[in-house]
Amino acid sequence: MPKAKFSAATVGGTPDDIEAAFYEALQNADITQLMACWADEDDVVCVHPGGPRLVGSGSIRAAFEAVFANGSIPARPERVRKVESLASAMHNVLERVDVMTGDGPRHAYVIATNVYHKTPQGWRLVAHHASPGSLQDMEEAAGGSQVLH
């Protein structure tokens, strides 16, 4: 594991550094590195695809420890869209996850939003919300305004 990425997660860095360290931790099933990416606040939130809302670092840690008990998560962020300001950043990513099926290796897709806040310890993840995606999500809908609600 490259020391620079882990150091970025533990001492500050940019939202991009924290995001890279987060996905590296998923790929390596490294709970210490993963939790170093999160803000130490009671109201941090994580939602896994199809899962409940997890609030607080304790419940987030427990959920990832359970996932890591089955191995790493080979997720790679693609198609990143960013909105950043002085003290917050939002990254919407399409995660490509390598999964083994009865027919061999395949790609699964997840749409995730990662929210970062600048804290006294540096940039930290405060929300990760992931939903099931599809191959069609690789072909983004771009263009005119669409009413969602």
C-alpha cells in the first residue's frame, strides 16, 4: 500500500485524496484505513445498496467489518462528477465492482454519492450513499432539465 495515500487519509489531504484512500481501503479490506477516511462525528451516514441507513461511526464500522469478513470490495470509481466549495465537496461516482458469478467474472455497477467536509483534522467523508446501478448508467443521460419529483 502506498504510504502517501494512507497518510492523506490520516492527516488531511484533499477530497480527491480521501476518496482515493476510501476506495483503496475497500479494495484491500482495510478497516483502519477506511475508518480514517470518515469524520469522527455522531451524524455521519452510510447507505449500502439496498441496505438501511447507518448513522454514526460505530454502526458504519460494524457494517464494513461484516462485509470485509467475506473479503475485499473490488470497487473502482468511474465517471466522477464533483461539486466543491471551501468547506464541503460532493462527488457522485459510478462504481464498477468486479464480481464472480457462476459464468465467471462480471462487472456490477453502483451509483454512489460521497460527501466530504473540511474538519479540523482535514477533509473527511461524512456521507456515502450507494444505490444499485446498471450498464446503462455508463451511458449517462446528459442534456436538458428533467423533473425528478
